[in-house]
Amino acid sequence: MTEERENHVPYSEEPVDAGETEEKRAYVKPSERMFETEKDVERVILMGVSRPPSQMRYETDEHLDELELLAETAGAEVVEKVFQNRSAIKVTTFIGKGKAEYLAERCEDLNVQTVIFDDDLSPVQQRNLERALNRKVIDRTSLILDIFAMHARTNAAKTQVELAQLEYLLPRLTRMWTHLSKQYGGIGTKGPGETQIETDRRIVRDRIAHLKSKLARIDRQRETQRKGRQDITRVSLVGYTNVGKSTLLNMLTGADVLVENKLFATLDSTVRSVDVEGHDVLFSDTVGFIRKLPTRLVASFKSTLDEVVEADIILHVVDVSHPHFKEQIDVVRDTLRELGAQDKPTIMVFNKIDRLENTGSMAGLKEEYPYAVFISAARGMNIGQLRTAVLMLLEEQHREKEYEIRPPDFALSAEFHRLGRIIEEKYEEDHIRIRCVLPPDTEQRLLKQHADKLRVV
């Protein structure tokens, strides 16, 4: 091996001779040159607006702290947070003229590329702010959609995210083009022509219709899968984003779900089967909730969130070390209410107790939440207690009961056969008696719907 090869001398297109210059020897083929490809980190300013008494300053501070985590998850660098107190939101720019001028100055001084608002902006507000600041302006919804797009892995998740993005984008198309006044005609465009924005809207609407059709097929497939699991108890893990649901699922089931200290690290529903003292149980992990979760995402992720709706037991996982965990509990409960799953048997799972500085607070929580377990999923603390709590609910759900249908209603009897496990059924002249096992939420629904003819014996 020559000395030149040992020292990795750059490639030369001409034979090396003793008389060549250093400049010629240093020539490198364009295909072998190295270029700097690392992207500059996007520098952002966060903007929050307090509106007493509906939203006080301390609440705005908390919301902006969370918005900062979202921005960092998206790969941005937060250089400043700006606040404004307003009694009413300005229709045209959301914030006042003076604050907009101040934001424009700070963007120039700090070399900021993007301003992120913690509240939803209308298309008009967004367009006017971008003109006033001469910077890209996005809101919380847009940021969350971007993070979901980054973390979508499966075909279902990508479809759900794209649908939510396009529905968000459709009313905002006007700000994305500079050629809206142009029209074109010719073959296939009879009449006065069609503006570019109209064409773009039609394309987006067609794509939305296609994605909805695709999601409908996914819904049917998942519904078929769930029907095949009807005889198995289903436990769904829900909670605020980044509270440790995936870590807990891995601990309970031996799964290998991605675990990261980031918001929305897991989007896809993961289902794993576990034997709990002779009972086959399906544990499922779902997308984390967050305050101001865009309604488009709730609608788009319906097929994923149906795992919660169809669950027999809910494990509500809470990061008890978070300073505002009670507000997070309220957000999750509001979302469950929106899904129609608020009345399901629920175990409160207070996670990350290893991070608590004052463990005495757990005594008060035990009184406030009777069906609660305190664990550390990362360290495996008290996982046995959680299994015991799940087992107690399982045994309650598998307890036989006897029901009487008076007068005889064969359609209602068929409902029992479809929804429960029949042990014995007797037909009498004036009533039907059924001994069976029903899921608690199903039992409550039937008793409520047929209170005039159905009772527990």
C-alpha cells in the first residue's frame, strides 16, 4: 500500500506525477465531496393571552409551559414567551396592535422564524398576523398536528393524521398562494375559467373524501377484530400524554412499545394479551390526551379511540409527580365524556411515585379516589397491587346474575344472547328468566333502556 492510500489522499482524475501542484492533488470529485446537511433549528416565540376571569395569568403560564414542551418535541428552540392580558379577543389579529408591533420587534432582535399562539387562530387572524410580523404564524392545533405527523408510523395513523391536517388546511388555503387572481381556461374548463384556489380546494376536498372512505374501511376491519375478542375482557390504558402509559403496558404485558420522554411518542393503539389468574385479558394502549386537543384529531382517531369505548375496564394513568396532575385528570375525564366512556369501571393509577418529594400527599388521594393504586411503572413498584385491583374488577364482571323480563320480550332476550354469556334461560307464560354474565356497562345500559320490563332478580 502506498503512502498516499494510507493517508487517504482525495481522488484525482489525472495520474499523479512528480511535478503536479498541491492544488491539483487536492481536487475531489463532486460526487465525493461532503456537504453540510444539518438543518438549522427553528427559533420560535410563544404567545399566550390571558382573559380574566375565564383564564387567569397563572393558567396561561401553565399552558405556555406545555406549549414549550410541544414546540421542543417538534424540534424547535423556544427563545421567548410573550403574554398579553385582554378582556376581549381582537377579531382581526387576536392580539392588540401594540403587542403585534412588539412581537415584530422581538422577532427581528432574536432572529425568530416562527411565532406560535397557544390558542386557535382563525384563517383571517393568521393571515393578518403573518403580514404584520413578516414571520410564519401557527397555532396550537397546527403544532399538535405537526407532531402527530412526525410520530405516525402505521398506515392507519398516517391516514388519520393526514385527514386531520387537510381538514385544518382547507379554510386556510387562501394564505398559501400568491397567484390567486390568475385564471386559466381551455379544453376541459368551459366557461369563464377556474381560479387556482378553487382548483386547490377541489383537490383537497377530493383527498379528504378518499381518506374518509379509507378510514371507514379501517373502522370496519377493527370492528371485526373487536367482535372476535368479545368474549375476552378488555382493559384500556388512558391518560394525559407522557404520563407513562406505554411504560406501564410494557411492564404488565412484556410488550415492546416505544417509550420516550416526549409528548405523543405513541399514536397507534397497541393490544397485548395477558393471563391474569386464569382470565384472558387484552390490554390496550391509546394516544395520550392533552388540553385543547383538536376536535379534528378526536374525530380522525375515532377507530383508535374506539378501543376505549369498547373496553370493559379503564386504567386512568396519572403522573402524580406533575404539579398540575389534577387539571390533567379533568382533561382526561372531559375527553372520556366526549367519547361516551365516562361511566366505565375505572381504576385510578397514580404513576411515578418514585419522583414524589412528599409521599404524605398520597393519603389524601386515597380518600379522594377510593379505587386508586400508587405505582412506579419505570421501577416496577406496586405492579402486583395493580394486578390485584384488575383481578377484583374482573371477578366482579364475571359474576353471574339473574334477570327477569316481564312481560316476555324476545327482542330483548336476543340482546342478552348477543351481549352476554348465557348460563340458563327459562321461558314462562308471563316472563323470561335469564341467568348470565353481562359486562357492567352493558348491564347498566339495558336496565336504563328497559326499566319498565327488565329487573335483576
